[in-house]
Amino acid sequence: MPNYKALQQDLTDVSQFLIALGDPKRQAIIIRLLEESDCDGLQVSELTEATGLSRPAVSHHLKVLKDAKLIDYRAEGTKNFYYLNHDTTEIVKLKQFLDKVTQIMTTHTK
């Protein structure tokens, strides 16, 4: 029998990550960062061009993505360069949660 309390905790653990992924503006930022093959990162001004958002709006979305551990940044003098965080811990947590749910769902349909 599945441990639904543990499953609820797993969902709680990935909820911040899901919120970050769920917004179309943040999705556009993630896709733009994925397009950066050299991984040097992009400045806010480059992300405003790519998304059509204002600087404050991009900064807000970057904070949400950073809090969800999806992106990070490096500073060069007064310039910040944002890039996708290569730590896949949160992605692995989400995948494990989805695997458990899939297993429960396929077991219940048999």
C-alpha cells in the first residue's frame, strides 16, 4: 500500500519548483537560458529583449527561479550573468515524485 503521507511530503518538497516552472514568463526565461550553449550566462538586459518584460519584471522572475534552485548567477564587477543551475537535485525530486504517482496510477488501473 502506498505511503500517501510520504507522497504528500514529496509533493510539498517540489511545490516551489513547480510554481517556478508553471509561469509562462519564467518558462521563456528558462528556454532562453537553455539556448545559451556557452553557459556564460545572460544579463537582465538580454533577458528583457528575449521576453519583452521590463527589467524589474525579469528581476522578479529571476529571483523566483533562483529561490527554486533553477538558476544561479555570477558577478563580474557590477554585472550579473544568470545561467541554469547544473545541480539537478530538484529535477530528480520531481522525477521521483512523478515516478511514484505513475506507479500508483498504473497499479490502480490493473
